[in-house]
Amino acid sequence: MATQAAFVVKFPQQLARPSRVQGRPVPPAQVGIAVTRGSPGNKAVAAAAAPPRGVRCRAGGLIEPDGGKLVELVAPEEGGRRAALQREAAALPHRVRLGRVDTEWVHVLSEGWASPLRGFMRENEFLQALHFNAVRGDDGTMVNMSVPIVLAVDDAQRRAILASGATSVALVDDHDRPVAVLSDIEIYKHNKEERIARTWGTTARGLPYVDEAITNAGDWLIGGDLEVIEPIKYNDGLDQYRLSPAQLREEFARRNADAVFAFQLRNPVHNGHALLMTDTRRRLLEMGYKNPVLLLHPLGGFTKADDVPLSVRMKQHEKVLEEGVLNPESTVVAIFPSPMHYAGPTEVQWHAKARINAGANFYIVGRDPAGMGHPIEKRDLYDADHGKKVLSMAPGLERLNILPFKVAAYDRKHNKMNFFDPSRKEDFLFISGTKMRGLAKNRESPPDGFMCPGGWKVLVEYYDSLTPPEDSPKLREAVAA
């Protein structure tokens, strides 16, 4: 559970670059490298003459998606394919009803966030993700994939599908309307305990995603090739923020971005977050990039009940831009549609990998990313430093650049969020996410300079809306985003 604003970005080791190859001059580099070692006073920064190890760039500096090509699984309207798929789905005898989290995974798969996956995992992919945190691509290379993306069915559905010899099923919503077709299907055992233990490192009761999407799910998994009838929409007033990887790449190209650095959060943005994001851009400019663009990318799928809902977070983010805390010209705000596992170092790999597919070649990672408190014991579930360490060595993420560790806290001497200076540690106040939410619930003001006034007002108004009538002593629970 993050208790302070602390972020890491790692740059690959400096590479030597010859001035001439086979008698011809070597063209100038498109990507720079910074190397920082030792104490904070060591500012050894080198402008590299070659792209970082393993980083493949397209025109405009955007990294290639995993597998070399972005997977998009929504049926095109052109040529009548969408209408034909609609008819095909309606005629299929077997239907699998999608729950909320299932629909979010259909959304994720359909837009290519999980490229090169082309559907819900078959058993081979499931086992690779579960045991290696990666799957093998068509070219034989290992592609990071740390969380299983699977769809469960029950015993009765399995028996009926197998008895009929069906090779395709329709995926339908709560109103029995076809959403997609899953073809060339494979049904295999859903070993829940193994899945939970390997994904979360514990089988303790009370894991939010497990309670939501696994415990009461079927004992079988069905995988296959996915084709989605039309883009997934939620009609909640936020669909304009749900940009697909392809749309984000188009936006980055439109802005002439030569680097994209992504920052995910599931909390409101305070000025410590903003300091880290603006400092990252400053450092990238110093490295020689001309126009690094920030992808501010809040998680928009399932979250636990006490997290601030998505609609509130997005309204707060709007205020951050309106009040100039972040520069709208160099910031793209979009929603990442994935559900949240709270699986710590395992899940943070998924968060990083998905942003590669959206065009990001830098990823900011916080303290205890994707972590939470232990559901039973009074301690954090994961080591706060393991997320950043795992990202630096995870298979399939070698192309992603992760920046040197910095801690931001409230500087009482200067009345603003600032980078922590251990020589005057008594001047700094660490305000955890839990403490921030507590202040807002109690209508207490944070220190001046902690968060922009408009953003704080949004947060206070949200918690005010949860206050019960005076005759009721109990607060209503926050609705999960």
C-alpha cells in the first residue's frame, strides 16, 4: 500500500557507438540514454548516439507494440463484416454470459492492450502466463504477460458445448445481447487455488479481485480467438477518455511526440505526483528529446470498494489540467480499461506491458505499485520495493525504460510538495493516500500546496455525497469504479 509519492525510472546501460560503420558515417541517434549512479550529486548524464538496448522505434519515436503489430479484434463495418458477425453470433446455440470483469477483459483484448493475444487464453497460454509471466510469440520470442486473461464457464456449459461438438460460442451481455464470438475454442480446468497462489502469492481470504471474479466463477476456462461485434462502450459520460492503443498512437503522432512516458494511478493527483511527472519531462528534454509527452493513464476497470470511483478521479484530473498543475499541451489523459488485481509485482508487469502497446517507451513506477494491505494481517501484502525491482528484470520488458528513485513529500519549510532532502528530514511531512482520503472525508484542509484547490474540492464533495442522513450513524460504502 503506497504511503508516499516515490517513483522510479530506469534507463538502460550506456552503449558505445562507433562513428563509422563499413566506411559510412553513422546517422545521429533518435533516442537518448541517461545513466545515474551513486549519490544524488553524481549527475553523469550522457547523450547517447544509439537507441537503448532493445528499444525499437518507429517514425516519431514510438516504440513498436509487442509482436510488432497491434492486435485489433473489433469487426470492421467495411465490407459488411460487422453485420455478418452479428448474425453469426445470434445464430450460435451456445452463449456465455459476460460479467462486469469479463466485459472489461473483452474491451482490453479487443483494442490490443494485450497484444499479441488474440483472445481469451487457451491452456498453453494460461500456463505460460501463470508460471513464466510471459507467453511465447509467433516468432518464438517471449512476450511479457504476467496476469492470466481468461473466461470461466460452469460444468453445465462445458458439458453442453462438448456434447454438441461446437467450435464457437457467442459472448453476451446481461440482456442476452451478443457482444462477441469466441471461435476455435478450447475448454480446460480452472485450477483456482493454483491461479490465486501464483498470481497473488497468497490464498488469504479477502483479495478483492478474487472475491469479485474468481471465487464464484466456473470451474472451467474457455479460450479461443475473439472477434468483437462493435467497440465496447459504457455510456457513463467517460467514453471520450477511453482511447484505444491505436487512437493514443495517433494522438502522440499528431503531437509530434518523440518519447512517451506513462503514469498510472488509481488515486487523485496531488502536487507530489505532478512534481514527479513534470520533472520526468524536464529530464527527458535534457537528454535530447524534443517533445516528450505524458500519458496520464488512470486505471478504469474494477477497483475495490474503498478506492475513489473513476468518475470522481477523472473530474479531479480535469481540474489538475485546468489549473495548470500539468501542462495540457504535453499531457494526454486517457482511461486504461483493465480491471485491477492488487497483485503487486506480478500485476505491475501487466500495467507496464500494456503501455508499450499504446506507444509508451518510458514508465513511471511508484512505491508498492498495484499493492494493498494484507487482507487479514496488519501489514502490506508486498514488499514496497519489489515492484520496481521486478520491472527492471522482467522477461519481455527489456525494451521499456523505467527513472532514478526519487521521493516527494510535503516540504513544510517551503509550503509545497518537494523532493525529499534527508539533510533536513524534519521539514518533510509524508501524506499517505489513506491520510489524504481521511482529510477529505472529515472536510479538513490539507497543507497549502498539497493539491490544487479545484481538485481538492472535487474530492471533498465526493465524500460529502457519502455522508448519511443525520439519523443514520453509518457511512455508505464507496461504489467501486
